[in-house]
Amino acid sequence: MHKRTMMSQAVSMALASAFALPAFAQTTGTPEAPIARVEVTGSSIKRASAETASPVQVVTREDLVKSGKATVSEYLQTLTADGAGSLPTGFGNGFAAGSTAISLRGLGATSTLVLLNGRRMAPFARADDGQKSFTDLSTVPMEAVERIEILKDGASSTYGADAIAGVVNIILRKDFTGTVIKAEAGQSRYHDGEMGKASVTWGKGKLDDEGYNVLVNLEAYVNKQLFNKDRADRDWIGAGDIRPWGYPQNTQFAGGFITPGASSPTPTGALRDPVTGNFVSLPGCAALSATTVQDPAGGCLWYNDQFRAMQPKIDGFNLYTRATKRLAGGHELYAEAGYSRRDTEFTMIPASVSPTVAFPPNAAFPTGVINYGTGANAIVLAATHPQNPYGVPVRLRYSAFDIGPSVRSADNAFMRAVVGLRGQVAGWDYDTGYVHSRSELDLNYSNMLNMPALAAALGNPSSPLFPYYIGAEAGRNPASLYAAIARNATSHSTTRLDILDFKASRELMQLPGGPLGLAFGAEYRREKLDNPSLSGTEDGSINASYVAARGDQDIKAVFVEVAAPVLKGVEVNGALRYDRYENFSSTTPKVGVKWTPIQTFALRGTYSEGFRAPGPAESGIESQSTGTATARDPIRCPGGVPAAGGATLADCAVAVGAVKIGNPNLKPETSKGVTLGLVWDPLAGTSIALDAWKIKRSDEINPLPYNEAAALPDAIRSDNNLVVNGVVQPNTGSLLLSRAPYRNSSFTEVKGVDLDVKQRFRLGDYGRATVGLTWTHISSWERAESETVRYQYAGTHGNCDTSNCAGTPKNKISLVAS
């Protein structure tokens, strides 16, 4: 049988790690040595070389250890391919607080497929942005990781057509013997942010010699909560008041400022003068606000950094076990079991007494909205309230510092079990298994407001709760009052995933460049999501909007893959996948070509198509969520200029809520991706990879952009309408809430270039040094909402409709020396 030139698995993996890309090496071993075949993420065909047409970045265990990062997610979010839509640990005010996720190419966590040992995990039990299901990286035990392979060329016909932005395959240790005990502790250079971590890894049995292996890994970790105020002396880091750097006072994390006819929540309380219609602040600001340069309009200005945490308190525990047993006839029986628990606490700001909340419509509120700031349901201070100087009921803007900040606790439990069989039959390598995985999330939000009790305590003199003293006089209130108006809101969410899969591969006929490889596989999976909303949000009785998603679906899939070395140095790969959902089906292809004219140089390219069916949060009739983002009010700030009649710069960057409701008529998202690149080792110890790529995602499932939703006539506004030449302009008040239904918008197209350069230096008796540069350049990140409306986010702080508003820098560069 003809033997191909090959590189050893050990050398290929070491170089792939060192260069953050597949690299070339000399043939090793004797001519009689058997060819060691490896399986690389993105392909089910085992091959003699780890090099494929697809760009695959490999992170080894040693890379993780040297990085100093405490978790897998912290490391992956340093990759230059990660972008907007990832979920960092400190994103405590998001829908999915308490989780972490990666977003390749900035296309969102839902377009990045995360695998554990080549198989899926149950998604986090609360969808990001109330919409997007994703895999929580915090459940992965870092000490058990062998390597991580990142497939960066988009959709995968092997693992799932929903891998639109790429695949992250986390591969855990499989054949370890001995015992390793590790412990570490640390703090920041500012003597805070303390953390501790300990792990035990134990393994017994050499698979090749003794026919079995058992591995157990246990790790526990704790991180202390870090507050923004702990960084108050570090320029703008941790500071809410960023006016010294040219920003307006009404930034995203500011409160208490007064504008014509309006006021944001203030710790003293601001009352609406019934004659002028403007709000006037009550006294006592200096004792409540830490902000020294105050609001020239007379408000009690304050910033979220008085309360808000920068990093949450985390207590975590991971357990991973694996057992493998060699059977007669070349078969292996294996089983995996994992359990993870992660409890987080994140401190937010005190509640406002005048929110606008959304929930499923009912008989009392057929619109599904209660505006506690204006209109018939507005919270008012009664005419006889001791702090009301006007003698008539007046509207109130108040941030309840006396009740205290809300602490959001998110306790997530994750489990996963796998049992499988693999081996060889009639020349075929096969692998089949069953996966059961589930995630449970318990949320507990403290110091939420009981809105009916609050309204009575402020505005109903006949209520036993009246009067509720606010601001500087809050010390007069009894404890029984706070017991009535403050409450905890809770929810219990679950996801479940069951998978049965089979795949097989083998070499067939001999081609001019080597043997033809063939693989095929099939998969059945069932997904179930039950994400109820926080208690009290179902009817608008607390100061939070309704967020819920429910649904289940069955998915069946088959795929076939071919690797054909048609000529010496030329390999063509092709794959085809068919997915069948209950209401949709798709056939998605992928092709790749690699040409290696000389041993140290190769050209490569791929084309792939993807498909993602609407998830339960997007299409379920019981699903609804309300998100908040900063947007320009198109009515009060047209063209970025405050409108005449009372608008201010505050209207040019207003925090607006948008109600998103499940749409059963949604179509699936589809995508097309192209890569073209080269790998070159010009000198000994030098490696270069350059890959240009483009991904276009069409029929995207997105809510209407917040700024467009704000222009709709059904947007909910305050009644401080603009007054031009003495004429009131109807429906021009301050923007409060809009409706942004899910829809299939036009497309997003992202284009860029990845550059990986690595240089190794031999230092004789001192070992070796390595310097690596990874550079991702985003040349364009364009979202088209219609034929005429397009947004270019490359080099901007957007897209802020998505997740953590992390921005889309044109260049992300990582330089590592070791």
C-alpha cells in the first residue's frame, strides 16, 4: 500500500499550538512505521496530516496554563476572532447574567457552535437578549482540557449547519495516569479582586497496555465581587462620570439629571411642578450622591458606579469523569459524566419607582404595558404627603437608595452524560453514542419593587403604608413599610438536550495524491427549553418586564464527507449535510481545496453554507422579552440635533426599551462563507498564515432596530411633548418603550483578514523562546435592515442592539512571548 508523506501527531499538535494554525513538519519514523491518523475539528475523516483546507486554530493545555487565565471562557475571549456578542463574566446586567460565551466574527453566541469532545451540550437555561440560545463556557472544567480547536471558516457540514460563524471544539483529557493537585490564589495589583482555585486530577490505567483508563477531575474556585468604585482612581476605568473626557453628563450609567418636562430617577426625589410642567429636585443631594460636579439644571446627578459591580462574586464547582475500556475485536467502550455548579452574585443599582414595564396583554391591560411614569397609572406623591409642597398630587421621579441596590443571584447547575462505542469494522472507523445533557438556572433578584404597594405608600392617604418618606427623610420609615414594598423576584429555568449519533469513515481507492477518504454520519437530537419569567412580571406588578421562552423540537440530520487527494499535493474536500426540523429542512454543502506545491508552502480555500432554524425564544407564541439599549430618538433628536421645543442632548442617546415577541412565521437564517489563504514556513522556526474570509448571513432573525422601532407611531412616550411657537406637538414626548417584533431582516455581511505569525528561537541550554502575533482585521461589518437602510459597524462601538455592546474594532491584535 502506498504510504503518504506525513507528520507525527505529536509534532503537528505542538506546532499547531505554537503557530495558532496548522503547520508543516518533516516526516518522522521509519518507512515501516504505521501511519498515525488524527481527526481534526471540521472533518470526520481521520488523516495522516492535521492540515486541512479549513483554517483551524489550536490551543493546547500548555497555552492555557501559560496564559494565567482562570477559566476557558476568559482565554477564548482574548482570541482576535472573538467579537461583539460574546458574554464576559462582568456582564451582570444582561439577560444571561451568570454565564459566559464566545462570539466568533461578532455574529453572536448563537452562531458559534461550541462542542465538548466533538458533541453538543445543553444550552444555558436563559437565552441571551431573550432570544439567542448558546453554550455556557463556564461549565467547562479548565484543568481537564487537553486542547481547544477553533474552526474559523464558518458553517460545518459535519457538526451542524448552525455553526454559521465557526466551531469551538473543547477536547478533554482521555488517557491520563497519576495524580496532580493544584492550588492557586491571587489578587489584583490594587489588593482586591481576590480569587482562589484548587483542583485534583487522578487517572489510572494505560489504555494501550492495560486496556482501560479512568480519569477523574475535580475543581473548585471562588472569586470575590469587585465594584466599580474600587477603580474610581483609575481615570475613566470604573468611573460613571466621564465628562472630563468629553462625554455628556447623561451617559448610559447616569441618573438624576433634569431636562425640560422630564427627569431621570434621582436619589432625593424630583417632583413635577403642576404649573410649569418641569421637575424640581427635593433637597439633600450632597448626602446621597457621590458626584461633586452636579447637574446645572438642578437635578441630583449620580452615577451607577456608586453601587454597581464590575465583576461578580462567583463560587464554582466542576466534576468531570471519563472511563474507557478496550473490548475484543478492536472496539472501545467509553463513558463521560460531568457536573458543574456556578453561583454568581452581581450588585446592580437601586430601583426606580417610575418604570415602564411590558408583559403579555390581559383584560386589565390589553396593550400589555404599564407606564408608571405618566398617564393613568403614573406613580404620584399624594397632595397630603408631607414632602409635597404643591397641595395637589404630583408625579415623582425617584431612585430608591433607601431600599438599596438589587443583588442579582444566578445559580446555574449543568450536567452531561455520554456513553459510546467506537472501533473498527470491515475497514471502517466508527463512533456512536448517546448524550443526555441538561441545565438548570435559578434566578433571585433582591430589592425589587411591589408596584401596587409602592403606589399606595406614596399616593393613597387611606393606606396603612402611607406616607412613604423618600430621599433625605427616608430614615423616618418603619421596617414594616420596606417589608411591604420590597420583594424578591425568582424564576427556575431548564434546558434539556438528548442526542443519538453515529459516524463512520474509511479509506477507499488510491488516487494520484493518496487514498480517497469517505465519511458519513447521522444524528437525532431533541431540544427542550422552559424559561419562565421572574415572579411578578406576568402582570406588571414589579419593576421589571416579562421575559420568557418555551418550546421543544426534534432534529434529524445526515451528512457525507469526502477527502480526495486528486493530484500529488492537491486535496479536494467536500461535505453535504441534510437537517430536518419539524417545520423546516435544509441541505448545506461545504467544499475545500488545499494545494501544497512545496513542503513549506500551501494555498487553501473553502466555501460553505449554513442554516439556523428559529429557536423557541424567537418563534414560540409564549415567548416575549423586553431589552434595553441606548438609541437616538428620531423624533426629538433628528439627524443628531435636539429638536426645537424642549428636546436636549439627552434625547440623542436615550436608554429605550423594546418589546420583542415570538413570531411563529419566521423563516430560518441562511449563510454563505468563503475563505482563501496561505500557510508558509519561509525560514526555519518561522511560520506565517494569512486567510481572507467573508460570511454573509441572510434572512436574519432580529428585532427591529431600536432606533427604527422608536420612530413607529405605537412607541410609548412621556407626555412632555415638544412645544413649538406655543403649539404642542403630539406624540413627541420623551421615548420610553417601543415595539421591536422579531422578523427576518435582510442580511449581515462580515469581511476580514486573519494573520498569524510565529517565530521560534533556540537558546541552547536556556531552552527556546517563542514570539507569536495574531491579527484580525475587520474590513467591513455591514447590517442591511432593508434595501435602503444599512449600518456599517466596523470601527464603531455598535452594534448595541446585541448583548454587551462591546463594539466592533477594525483591528484586534494579540502578541504573546513565552
